[in-house]
Amino acid sequence: MKNLLIVEDNRISGTLIRAKVSSVLDFNIHWAKSLAETIELLNTHNNNFFAALLDYVLPDAPDGQVIDEVVSRGISSIVFTATMTEKVRKDLWKKNIVDYVIKDDTQSIEYLTFLLSRLEKNQHIKVLVADDSRFFRVVLTKLLKVQNYQVLEAVDGEDALKIVESNPDIQLVITDYMMPNMDGFTLTKRLRKKYGREGIVILGVTSDRDKTMGAQFIKCGANDFIEKKSFIAEELYCRVNQNLENLESIQTIRKMATTDFLTGLYNRRHFYELATKLCASASRSKHDIACAMIDADHFKMINDNYGHAIGDKVLKHLAVILGQYFQRSSDLVGRMGGEEFCVLADNVKPQDAVTLFEELCRRVENTPFPLPEGGELKITVSMGVCTLVGEGLDQMLKKADELLYGAKHGGRNRVVVDTMTTA
């Protein structure tokens, strides 16, 4: 568990902050009430803190000296203060802080928590900065790393495309307009054509001289823009965070529309969409495919004896086993409803289907579900497997369902593949 440092001399404020953070995020929280206590904690823990929440004014550090101390040790720092003047604001941004929060109401504590959550997310987010100016790349890279982003650099548009190609998990591209080989407009169009608006955020960097460039960037597909010579760190962070939050919201909605809420597997509708395409491709290329309907044995008894909460956990348990067993990108695993799952395994020859699904059957049987109060619950499944790809998806599903019915009536905990029954 990560360590979080809170420095606040006011007992009420410190208690509220600690309570709020603890209720939302998982940290070991250490609370100091002065600069001296802060230094002692930093030394005791060898500066091993994920982040710090720092009060600007302390009894033994009235002018933000605690910020310099903590930031100098490489710790991401968020500052909160009761008063804010333009001089204090400018001074804070010179110290390479994550952000500042004005202590005025409960909303300020909500924002502190949001910033901490953002810092945790940012550790896993790759950002590409594309600019032929090394100086500007260094400036942006330094600012973004303060926010915990993983930052990559490109010297022009062509270089940026190559980096994105080799790092498909890049979520944000910040690109200048004027670059050799390929300008920012062309780069934006190429990225947007490939990834769409749900795949990547693009932030254009415009010239102060051309006031129409921001609009042109957006028309090319950018999400937003900043002016190269006049932007401030605070503005950059707000624009970057807001656009990434929007992207994450879109991706969350998309995931909710395509996955089963309980197990995280594909839901019935999306599974059917993907499976239709996979079966059509298999039919055209005349390669083998196996369709399996899988049902948890005696599931009603589990719900009756242990309750629906345990039943839900058993379904999650099965979903994990299925997801780990079928890891190829071409395999599809979905929850069809209730305790029934479906698998479409690509490039599985009919003679190999028996071995493949028998091994899965045994794996489920040999991976009992651990009960919360102690002990284990043995889980088994029955499977019906169709390998007649030429029949089309609907017929394969129907045939696999009939074979599953045969496995259930044949004693359960078994696999029936086409006309062949195995125990």
C-alpha cells in the first residue's frame, strides 16, 4: 500500500482530509503538523511517499518552506491554503507542484481527493509530445512528469506516427503545428483517421501570431489547443485533465455497453456481434472454429444454500478461469445470461476440441471457490461444443445448446462435442 503524507497544523482540517481520503482511496496516511515533524517522517520513511498534501502556512514554516522541502525529495505535492494572492499563486507554480487548492469549503477536500485519484491514474497513461523544438519538449515533459504521466517525445509528425505505432496505448498527443516532414495538422488528421475520437486525445499547440490556428486544429480533429508562448502550467493541467476525463468517460460508457456488469466478459449482444464476424471470416477462409455453450452445474443449489451474493462471486470465479484459459485475441468469451457462458475458439480443429474443452472442464473442477467464512466450494461445469463452422453462427449456437442439454442429462461435469460424448 502506498504512503501518503498530509501536513496540516489544524486538527479539524487534518481530520476531515484524512477521513475523506481514507473513504475513497487506499493509502497508508501519515500526518505531520509542522515542518519539523514533516522532515522527521520523510527521513523515517526514506522519502517513500506516493504524494503529499501540504498546508502552505505552518507554525515553523509560514511562507511555504515545507513545499520546497517535500518537492526537493521528488514527491508529488498538492498544496492547500486559506488565502490566495497573485504573488502566492505565482510562487507556488515555480515550485513544480501538482496543483493548489483553496481551503474554503468541503468542495476543496473533494478536489484534493480528485487530484490524488488523478495522480494514481496518470502513472499508467502515456503522453506523446511532438515538437521540433527541443526546448519546448523539455518544458512540456517536465510539467507532465510532475503529474505522473509517462512521457514520450517526437521531433516531427513522421516520428510521432512511428512512436504511436509502437506504443498503441498512448492516450494523449500534444503536437505543435510547425514541424519539418509533417506538420501538426497532417499528424492530427492521420491520428484521428486511425483512432477516432474514442481512442486518443489530441491537443494542438498554436502560434500566438495566428489566432485562427486553434480553430483549424479542432477542425482537423484535435480535442483542444494551447498557445505556445502564453500558456501557463495551470491552464495546461486543466486542459489535459479535462480532456482525459472526457475520454475515460466515453470509454467507460462504451465498456458498459459491451461487457457484462458482473463478470466483465462480453455481454450477450456484443458477443453475438463479434462472433458473427468471426464465424463469417472462418467460413470464407475455410478454417476451423469451435463454439461451446458452458453452464455451471447445480447453480440454483449454490444460490439456495449460500445466497445470491456467493452465487455472483462464483460466476465471477468462473469468468476468471475462462478468461485465463482463452487468452488469444481471436478467442471470444461471453456471458449469455444467468450461469451460462459461451466461447468461440478460433483455429481449433474438431479432433482437438475434445482435449481443449475436457482440460477446461477439469481445470474448473480442480479450482474450487474459496468461501468467505472458510472452506471451499467445488464447482463443475457442463459443456456442449459444436465444430460445424459451415453451419453459421446461429446453427452453431443452437447445436452447442442441444449438446449442452445432453451433457446435463448425461450426468453433468462433462463435455459433449458434436456427436461424441466424453466424461
